Amino acid sequence: MSNYRFDRLKILVVDDNAHMRKLVVTILQAFGVVQIFEAENGERALHVLRESNPDVIVLDWVMEGMSGLEVIHAIRTNPQTPNPFVPVIMLTGHTSMDHVRQARDAGVNEFIAKPVSVKTMMSRLVAVIEHPRPYVRTGVYFGPCRRRRGVEEYRGPERRSETPKQQAAE
Amino acid sequence: MKRQQPIELFMPPNMLKAKVGGGLGGIDMAAMKRAEAAMDTLKSEFNDWIAADVKALIEARAAYAKAPGGNARGALLRRAHDIKGQAPTFNFPLIARVAGSLSRMIGELPESTALPLGLIDAHVNAIQVIHKKGLHDTSDKIAQALCAELDARVDEVLAAAPK
């Protein structure tokens, strides 16, 4: 029993599919989250973000207009963003390692491959609460450290590059 | 590579933990049970949801056939991608597999290459049939053969596409 006060959280759910939003919102409400904001596209998400300053964002990848990756980029780099450190849980039907890498390189904190399950949603929520990652700022990247473990203990060769990786729109 | 700018690594204060507490840091089993129960109550709506998704896919296919340029291709991809991600939740794993094949083809074919309408239709028709017949069993031999055939045809199309 962890006794989390999920009722104190503000969560923004961004998905262009109303059914998926309802599914995620239902799960979060059952967890005890009270303040849940919804956005049906990236542009609306950024507006809600500025107005409501959520604690966590659950974000779809493939959407009309701004993709989830573009939304994350705006969150991390746009000066108008109230909190560039806000944890982002990426929710997507993409499941290949290449897509996971793209999401990681865009600055997501956690990744959920659809179909959504209660267990996965809980585990990712707990992960952003209990295991926040350090943040990195380089000339071309700002976001959670992409090396998930052992940053402090790492003694191997320096592989971090300043070279931007090409990120597909989707 | 010579660095132009130093790399800054820092740990922001954990405001989330301060906000929600949770001494043991584990899974909240009571919240999990509540959420599972809430999902069970939602299940009565899943048939309507998958029907709406299939209808949206058919409409996106019709729009693409009418005007392949512009946003129609992206819209078709999004509908297929949505179904791929959601159909397992709605207990239609076979529909998810076919939609996955369709979204793979649309997503991996270069934008400059026209989508083969016949193969799109084969996918959309298969999804309609699986939905109408209410096929949930992934071990259904006919459905398996159909999915394998669609996968193979998509492989052929992708292999023939310009790199």
C-alpha cells in the first residue's frame, strides 16, 4: 500500500481520439486523480498547459496537426511553457525500438505502448513520481537524461554527442 | 568531436513526490482495483467504440480514394493507427493485427509513392468482416491465413517501393 495522494495531481491527457481520452481519464479518475484536463490536439494541449500548469502529461504520438513529438519539443524548449520539466508519458501504438528511441530523444519521460492497461498506467505514473530522471541541457537537446540508469556511476567512454539526431515528425 | 557548449546535467527537485507522498513507493493496489472495476463498467461501450472506429476508417478510405493528395493519406494512417492501438482493448486482437498491417504499409511507403487502393480495400474489408462476425479468437485458422496473406502482400509492396 503506497497511500499516494493522487487527488493532489493535475494531469493533462492529450489524444485526438475521444475514446482513448475517455479510457485514460476513466483510469486516472479511478486512481483518485480529480483535476484532469483534456486536449484533442497539440495546439490545444499547449494552450491548456499554459493555463493549468499540469503536474503530468499523458500524450498521444500520432495526431492531426502537431505530432506528440512536436508537442514535447515545444514543452521542453518554448519559453512560454510554465514548466519545461513536466513529466511526459507518451502513449502510442508505435511499438518498435526505433520509435521508442525517437520518443526518448524527443524528451519523453516514460513510454506506454497501446493497448493501455491499468497496470501499465499505474507503473508509469509511479515511475515519474518515484524515479525522476536527471535533466540534460546540451546545444541540441533539453530533457530527461536518456541514459536511464547509473548516470552517477558511469565510468565508460563518453558517448554523448552534440550532433542532433534527425527526428521524424511521426 | 570538439564540444561547442558544455553539457549540463542536473536533478530538479522532486515536486511530484512532495505533492503526492506515498511512503513505500509501490503500486497502489486499492487504486488498481478501482481502475479495473471502472474499466469493466466501460466495456459495455466498447462495441460502440470499435464500430465508430471502423466507420471512421471506411470514411477515411473513401476520402483517400476520392482525393489521394493533401491530408487524406495522413487521415487514413491515423485511423488505421488508432485502431491498431485500441482494438486489443476492445477485445478485437485480429482487427488490431490487420490495422497494424495497414498502418505499416501507409507509414513505411514513401510519400511520393501512391498507396495501392486494392490492398487498402483488402485490409478495410477484412476489418469490416472481422467486426461484423465478431471474431475475437486469434487462433481462427481462416483469420490467421487472411492476416498472413495481408502481411505478405504488404511486404511485397514495401520491397518494390523506391528506397
